[in-house]
Amino acid sequence: MRLLIKIFTFILGLLLTTIGLSFTISYMNLLEMGYNFTEYVKFIISRLECLSAPIGIIIMFLTGYQHLPVCSK
């Protein structure tokens, strides 16, 4: 049961990271519209969907380094 929870949280983190990075990349069009890099970073930080990328990375990191007891028979 704990392994299923670990797999589910890892997939959740992967999904959040994918969504956040896809929005971050799609907002790179703002650089072509005249935004400079600092304005772009300020805009990215203010968007909730872009902040899901670091949250997802943290979830995957914590899930990967969570200790599971090994079943010994």
C-alpha cells in the first residue's frame, strides 16, 4: 500500500512539473513581444501555473528519497 502511495505522489509531481514547464516555455513568447528577461522572470513568478513546476520537482525529490522498509522473508 505504501508503494502505491509513493508511485501516486511521484506521478503527481511529474504531472505538476510537466504542466509548469509547458506554461513556462509557452510564456517565452513574451520575450519576442518586447519583454526583457527580468520582466519575464517577474511575470513567471507571479503565475500560479508556472509555480507548479518547482512544487512538482520538490514532490518528486521527496518521494524519491523517502525511505521504504524492505520486506525480508
